[in-house]
Amino acid sequence: MVDVGVGELRRSRDRLARQSEAAELAGDDAVGGLLLFYAAECALKAELLRWVLRREDTSALPVELRSHDLRRLAKAAMLQDPGPGPDPLRCHRHTDGTWVESHHLHEAWRYGAELRADDQKTALDALKSLVKAAKKGS
């Protein structure tokens, strides 16, 4: 794993969020979602390091937080869960209706899995909410 500092995570959060907006405007929800997922991950890890662990780089992250589990990261960072009730980052596959769990959502977008449009919109909204909530702590 490559360890990076809080400032690098925050810059990456902002860059990925901007690129996500551009992809969404171009009508590519999968690319926009993937970039937004990683923006949220950077945002959560930056705030967790800065305000909870009071450390300057990702080498201080415990093993269980060196993951893509945004719900776990949000909880550890003492931020809001991505949404109330059922996991809003969990999406049905378009082809067979099976679930893609939230910690695998980035893989679904990266590998081109077709997701139900309504679930995907809910996930995108939840990711935007996570980035915004984490950014407030900056």
C-alpha cells in the first residue's frame, strides 16, 4: 500500500470530485460514480486521520480501515452514515437483480457491471453527501 498524507488525500478528494462532476455531465454515470466513490474514500480517510487519529498520513490507519468500506470509514470518522435505513450504496445489478454490496460498488463501476438506474442514482447522492459531510470537517 502507498501511504499518503492528509493534504494529499484532500487534494485527491477535490480532484476526483471535480472529475466525477464532469463525467456525470457527459452522461457517464459509471465513470462519475467510480471517481466519486474514490473521492469519498479520500475524504473519509483524511478526516479520520486528522480529527480522530490525529495523525498525518495513512500509515496510521488500522488494518480494518485500509479498505473501501465507506460505511465503516464514516462510522470511524464519526460522520453520518451514508444514509438511513438500507444501505444506499448497495445496488441491484440490472441483468439479474442480485445485489452489489457497498464495499464492492467501486468494482462494479470499474468493471462495467450494469446497475439499476434508481439504485445508482441513490448511491451517487449518498456519495455526494459523504464527500460534503467529510469536507465540512476540513
